[in-house]
Amino acid sequence: MSYLEYTVKTTPTGPRKVLFFNWGLIVLLTAVACVGFLMLYSVAGGSFSPWAEPQMKRFALGLGVMFFVGLVPIWFWRNMSVVAYLASILLLLAVEVVGIEGKGAQRWIDLGFMRLQPSELMKITLVMLLAAYYDRLPMARTSRPLWVLIPVLLILLPVVLVLRQPDLGTSILLLCTGSLVMFLAGVHWSYFAAVIATGIGTVTAVFQSRGTDWQMLANYQYKRIDTFLDPSSDPLGAGYHITQSKIALGSGGWTGRGFMQGTQSRLNFLPEKHTDFIFTTLAEEFGFLGAFSLLCLYVLIIVFSISTALSNKDRFSSLLILGVAVTFFLFFAVNMSMVMGLAPVVGVPLPLVSYGGSAMLILMLGFGFVQSAHIHKPR
């Protein structure tokens, strides 16, 4: 009996599938989303419009997507991985032709009922394709140069397309996610060591070249680096966002100013308070304890996902689950680092909390794959 036949015979069918959902994961995702509803209600001055109510509807739609995807057998999604990746590439190309522009970037396609950001979809479809690639690739070939080059090209293609929009934050996430999936699939560490060493060497050369005849960056680009390293050097210009963010974070203290009492957000000192910088609003109103509680919820979601991956004997399912977990981790890790001044401001939302439709629906799609792998594993 083949593995697929054994899996089919030992997995639940029909309505019984609902009983095999990972309900603990669903509760955690709902809890995080409720934190987002609460904060969006707060930053709107105690109103469900214009942000909290649409976000609730999107999360309800996301739950529906997750349940639908979860009920579909995981081997179907394995077979659809190439199609999903190619469709995402076509959507990224379509953005350059019919995409709409916002805040200086052309990243969205207007579908009428919502604005789709194809680069968000690519985060999941790239993981699908890499998981399917390594599922079919014999372990003995995983670290051979030719078989390493293929996934590298599959990763770099969407990265280049996203950089053209431009969207540095998403391109970095795609690069990191793809690299981590390759590492989890068993690619030898020496490849990553070489890339890291090259990166360190490049950064060193960039700084050493400043003020010389072979200067590698323009003066304004060095100015941006200076502002990132010391936002107080330009508090009313390029360093304004991060300066106000740090003020909000520090003013929250241990327990916060209280719900809807955050001065930085209520008086509109805090930029993008309902999207990229919503974590600082949470920290100002609920303090260290509130921010740490949200972080604990995020960590529990990662733990549940990793536990599901480790208990699954199917290589595709395990890599897909771990890839979704990595994507989710990078979302909140980059966002929190960004608003605390530990990373450049690159426009990465806080998952399931920041206002926005594409990121939320795509993450729920990803967790739908986690549920599908969990339900349809052999028992």
C-alpha cells in the first residue's frame, strides 16, 4: 500500500473532519484578532468605523477561507503548488500594468470589493512551491549546487518583481522566508554561511567607502542610514516616525495609560497608528504587560504550528506548516523590531492586528493549509 493510499484510508472523511481541526490554534488566532479589533476601536476614538468593523468582516471571511482550505485534502494543495506560484507571478506582473498606486508605491490590484496585494499572496504560494519541490527531491540531492540553484531562482524572481513596486519590506520577507524553508528542508549550512559572510562584507564595504572616491552609495542614502542609527539627528524629518513611536512605547510603562487614554495616538502624533505602528498604541495603552501578552499569543501560535509539523510524517505537510510558521514569525518580528527602532521602517503590518485585508486573508489562507495538513495526516 502506498503512502497516499494509507493516508486516505486513515484520515477522517465528511463532516467528521470538523472534529479534527486544531481548535486550540483557532482560539489563539481569534484572540489575536480580537486584540486588533480592540485597538482599532481605540484609535478611532471609540468607534467601530472606519477600521474595526471592516476588520471584523475580513476576519470572518478569513475564518471561512481557513475552514474551506482545511477541509480540502492536503495532497490537492501539493498538486496545485506550481499553479498557485505561477498565478502569483502573473498577478505581480499585472500590478505593473493595471496596479493602483498608494503612498508612492504601485502594489495593489483593485478587484472592486477589495484591493488585493499580490506580494502578500506570494508569501504563501512561494512556501507551497518550495515545500512541493523538496517533497519530490531526493534527500541526497538537496545540497547539490544544481538543485540548490533552482529554488534560489524561484525565490529571486518574485523578490525582483516586488522590489520594482517598490516594496523593500515584503521583498526582504520573501527572501528570508524562502531561505529558511531551504534550510529547514536540509540544504547544507555552508551555503547560508557564504551568503551571510558576503552580506557582512558588503555592509562593511559600504561604510568604509563613505567619503572616498569609490563611495558605493549616494549621500542621501547614507543620510538615511544615519537617521536609522540615530533618529534624534532629524527628529522632525526622516526620524519623526520612529521618535514618536519610542515616545509612545516608553510612556506606557508597566501597565499603560489605560484603554483609549494614549496621548500619542489620540492626538495624532503617532503616524500610521492603525496599520504599521499599531503595536506602539497597544504598548502605550496597556504597557509592557499588554505588549508582552500579545507576544505570548504569537509565540503560542508558533508553538502550536511547530508541534503540528513535527507530528506529521508527510514531508510536504511538515515543510508547508513550518513555512507558514516562519512567515507568521517574520511578520510580527520585523514589525515589532521596526517600531522599537531595532530595524528600518519598511512597512510590514502586525499580523491579524494591523488594519488591512490582504495580509489578514493571506495569513488565514496559510493557516488553512496548516489545518489541512493536520486533518489529513495519517492516524
